[in-house]
Amino acid sequence: MGQAASVTAAPLEELIRLGEAARQLKLTPQVARARQAGQYLSRLRGRGMEFDESRPYQPGDDVRNMDWRVTARIGRPYSKLFREERERPVLIGVDARAPMFFATHGRFKWARAQCAAALLAWAAFQGGDRVGGELFSGTGHLELRPRRGRSSLLRFLKALADQPPGKDDGTASLADPLRRLRRTAHPGSLVVLASDFRGFDESAERQLVRIARHNDVVLFHFHDRLERELPEPGLYRVGDGRRSLVLDTGRRELLEAHQARYRERVERLRRLGRQHGMTWLQCATDEEPVEVLVRAFGRRRS
């Protein structure tokens, strides 16, 4: 990778270099090829469909595509014909709230999310799709409408590199970022949410389900080993740069409660993904996002 990578955040130069690695990815319709631990892959629907014309109904036509307005006017059943959009909007929402700037192993969740978002943006650009998204923290957000071309891609990468860490506790609902993504997402879009999913409450779930009705959705969960399980019994001082506390991991009830909360949150998201045809991916702070994405969207060898 050349110079040593930053633990806390990825510089613009690194995000630009990821264009070569992104050539291994193909964000087109595919059947799930694997279900690995912590990973659930759905079928991507691909580019959206635009209305082309209406023609008389033929046996075998999908009744959901009936053109009822023309049918009523002419008095005979007519069906709508659609054609595939030449470009698909790809919206990538990236969580920059304070809890994303954390790791006990590897690089910060934020740095991993930056690289994952850059890889997906590069893959979309290389596939002829439009690239845009949203960067959000507890103190504000930056919305980038999907546009075609290298300038749009570079604008997104620069926004990723320049994004400051959020100054919040990460407990706010994810409903508002998801609501903004829903309003931006044209039917047939690919919508990615890269986050640790803190604050994923019922309101956020409703917004996400509404997005998934008309779009492909990828949920990319970033986490640290300490979030999955507490370390060996002992006293540990942890902090976020503003305050600190001492954890006594020798207390069995603390250990069990911590692990149960994490499992419950993750299982809820994975179950939601299965129910609504979303793709669920996980990346730890000591794992390379490109490896996760190649397993999910790697190009098939002929």
C-alpha cells in the first residue's frame, strides 16, 4: 500500500489507490454464492427499469404491469413495457458519528468504513453507474446527489477523506440519515449503509424497510472485537478521549449482559435483511474491507 496506513482515518491518496482493488468487484445482479459467519447475501436486482411503452396484453404478462389507465380508455387490457436504465444511482451512506472513531485492534471503524465506501464507489463508477451518498454525524450531514463521471467519484472520495469525527455520543436514532437516503433514492437504486448501527431503533427500521421496497440495499456493519466480547477477567480502563471508566470483566453478569446486547442488535439486523432481501455484510476493525467485498461481489472467473 506504500506509506503506512493511518489507524484513525484513510487519507485521500489511499482512497484513490483503491480504484485498482475495486476492479475485482462487480455490482451487478447475482445469486448469493456463500453465507459465511456474520454474512448474509441477497440477490441484487440491478439497474432500475424505466417505462417504455404500452402494448395489448399477451398471455403470460405480469398482471402487476397492467396499464390500467390505457385499459380503461381503450376498453381492452394493455400491459406496460419497461427497459433497463443505462445508469443506476448508487447511494452510499457513511456513519461518521463519534463511536465510529474507535478500535482496540486494527484500524478505527471509521477508517474501515471509508475504505469500504471508496471501494463501492469505485466499483459503481467502473460499472457505469452514478455515484453519490451521504456522510452524517451527530453534528451535521453532507448530501451528495448521484452523478455520473469521474468528477462525481472524486468529489465523494474527497468528502470521505475530509470528514471530521462526530462530536456526539452515538445514541441518536439512525432514522434521519435513512429518511434522507430514502428521499434521494430513485427506484432501482443501490443503497449502502456503512455503520456500526448504534441507534437503530424502530423509527430507523421503518425508514430502512421503505427504502428496500424499491431498491437494493446493502447493510455493512463495522465492529470492534471489544464490542463482540469483553477481554479476559481483569480491570481495564477504557475511554473515548473525553471520559474514562474502569471495566471489571471478572464480573460474569457484566460479561453476559454485554455479549447479549451485541448479539441481539446484530441478529435483529440480520433477520431484517433476510426478511426484506437486503445484503448483510460485516467487517471487523482488524479485517480488510476489500476481502469482505470480494467474497460478496467478486467477479466470477471464466
